[in-house]
Amino acid sequence: MNARMFAARAALPVVAAVAVGAQAHAADFDWKKFQGKTVTFLANNNPVGLALLTYKADFEKLTGMTLKVDGYQEQQMRQRLVTVMNARSDEVDVFMTLPSREGEQFAAAGWYADLSAMSKNEAAAEYDLAGLSQALLKAGTFNGKLTSMPMNIEGPILYYRTDILKKCGVEKPATIKDLEAAAQKIKACDSTITPFVSRGLKPAVAYTFSNMLHNIGGTYMANGKSNLCSPKGKQTLDTYSRLLREYGPPGVVNYSFQQISALYRGGRAAMSFESSNELRTVMDGGERLKDTGLAPFPAGEAGQVPTAIGWGIAVSAYSRQPEAAWYFVQWATSPEIQKRMALQGIAPPRPAVANDPEYRKWIDAEPVRKEWQAALDVLATKGSSEVGYPIVANPQSREFIGQAVQDLILKQKTVDQACAEADKALDALIAQK
């Protein structure tokens, strides 16, 4: 399967039958239809999930339902979901999902309820299904089944300290080579600052590594085989691991978004390559508001091909109350709630939000927010949703990418050894179909 390239900020029409069906039922829509019921939501305690749950009480007031939240950090959330789904349990009604990661796998396992029928039959007039990104809706559709509704659009971007770059005589990096040169200069200039940080935790590496791979011009697969030992693949493995080994913090192999954002927000990193979603976390407290610049990851030989994906919210195939669960899904992905989340730094998958006066006022209030929006525009127009291998076993594929990177960071293998071992394991995964 090829990487899905999309322009998520372009307002594209959704399937006509869905829009017509939604309009037909909007007039008699009743938000109190399931009053008294309890919906259980398995949530990821990332910025998207936390921003949404700020308005939990509003959902309960609007619907008369109780929202029971089962929240975990990302890895623990997935472990909990696998346990529940393998047991075919009805303990979870709604869950957060990342279609670019586990969509193929969860769809093949039959874990998603089909939201296309629900969106046709039970949609409030204000929901505006056509206003959601068509590209993200397609990214959440497998074998004709709409498995989730988009909650956001995101991708990794470069956060950098304008004051440190100025002090060390460094220009904003325009290319990957510039980035490494800047890190080297910052290291010599100020030994108390981590020059560059990105993901080193094995299952998390693919999110940021993929952006560098695509910028350099590499691909995960060629002719049905794993392609990490291609010249571009080896170049990416070598460059990414060298940046973290030479210029990253101690223990970087344990770093994912929580550790990266804490390091940067605390003033201990000059450049951070992390999710656009982390704007809210990084700016918490205000210390970084005036000294941070934002940009898409610097170009490689293939230019800029940023990672652009989105979290979705899905109804469990084993829920005993899928219609009530759908009410929560459509509330969570409605124009009003997505606008409110945007004001917390969660980029909306509804293009119209960018033109909302309240949102524009929020963007214009701080220069860093303008740069954030500009970076998101690049993600939306140039982005690839290929993160890891485009196969059913995508989550497992990320482990092998991360293992190769970690082996190189720790100098446990050569590039040739690391890529060869990864390719062998990945070819076995690809062969599973």
C-alpha cells in the first residue's frame, strides 16, 4: 500500500450518500435520546485526549449521559485495549485510535464498529460531516468501513530556541545537514544545553524517523521487500542515530514525547523534533512563549515530505450500546468542540476552523502560534501518512525500525548489521500479508 498523500486543509466533499443521510435525520435529532446511559471511553492521556476531556461535563450536560473515562499513557492504553478486545468484552464503548499505525490491524481483527451507517442515520444538523477532512476520513476507512472520526491533524515539527541559536551564531536549519552542523556548533558553544532531541524509545521512533526517511528520499518498501538497507535507508539510519548519539540527552533511547517536551519546556534543549500536538505542553507555564521558533523538519535530498496523520475516535465492535457511543463520537468531533480544542493547540481536522474569528485571534496573539499554523499548512499540503510499514503488522514493524536505531545509538551494531537484521525480520512480517 502506498503512502497516503493528502491536503487535509482543503475542504473536499464527502460521499454524497453520507451527507444526504445525515441531513435527512438532522431535523429530529435528540441529544437526550440516551439520557441515563453510561459510555466508557478508553482515552490516551496525550494532548489530544486531555484537551477533549476538558469539556467532559459539557457532554454530560448536553446528553444526560455519564462519560466514564479509562485513561492511560499511550503504550498502556494500547495494552488495555488489546486485552479488552481479545476478550470480546463490552467494557469499552469508545476508544482513541491512530489509523496510520493500527488501522489495518484493528480492522482485520474486526475491532471497529462501522461508523458510516451511524453517521448516515444519527447526525445532528450542526455536525457538518462534509466539513471534516475527506483525506483523514479516507485514512480511517478500511475495506469500505469507516472505522473512526478524525480528532486532529498532526505531525512532528522542529521546535527551536531562537535565543540559543542567536547566542551561538546559528541560523535556523534549512536542511538536514544544516541541522547537524547547528547541533555541533551549539554543543561547542554551550555544554549545559542538549543540542538536539527526538524520539529514541523503540516503539516511538518511527513517528519522527519516517519524516527524515522521506525527506532524504527513502522508502520503507521496494518490490515487496523491506528497503532499510538501500543507500537512502542506511543514510537515514546513520544520520538519525548519530544526531541522537552525539547531540541528544543521556538515556535518549527511553525518550518519547513526554520526556522530550519536558526537556524542551524546562529550557534544557536547543532543538526538539516532536509532535505539533505538543505545542500546548511545551508552552505550558509561558517560559518558552517568547524564545521558541517552529518549522517543518529541514529538507533532505527529496525536499520536505513531513509526516501528517491524525488521531481518530472509534466505537468498539463489542459495545452493547453503539448508538449511544456514536453520540459521544460525534460530539467529540463536532465543529464547536474541535474549535475549542484548537484554542488549546490541537490542530483541527476541520478546515473551516482556521477561518473562525476566535481562532484567528488566538493564533495572532503570539508569534509562535503563527509559526505553528504555518508549519501545519506545510504538513497538510505536503504530508505523508506512512509511519512504519504499510502492512497489517504496522505496529510490529515499528519495533524493528526502533531496534535498528537503538542499536546504532548504543553502538551495538554497524549500520550494515542493523539494517540487515531489521530487513530480515521485516520481510517476514511483510510475507504474513
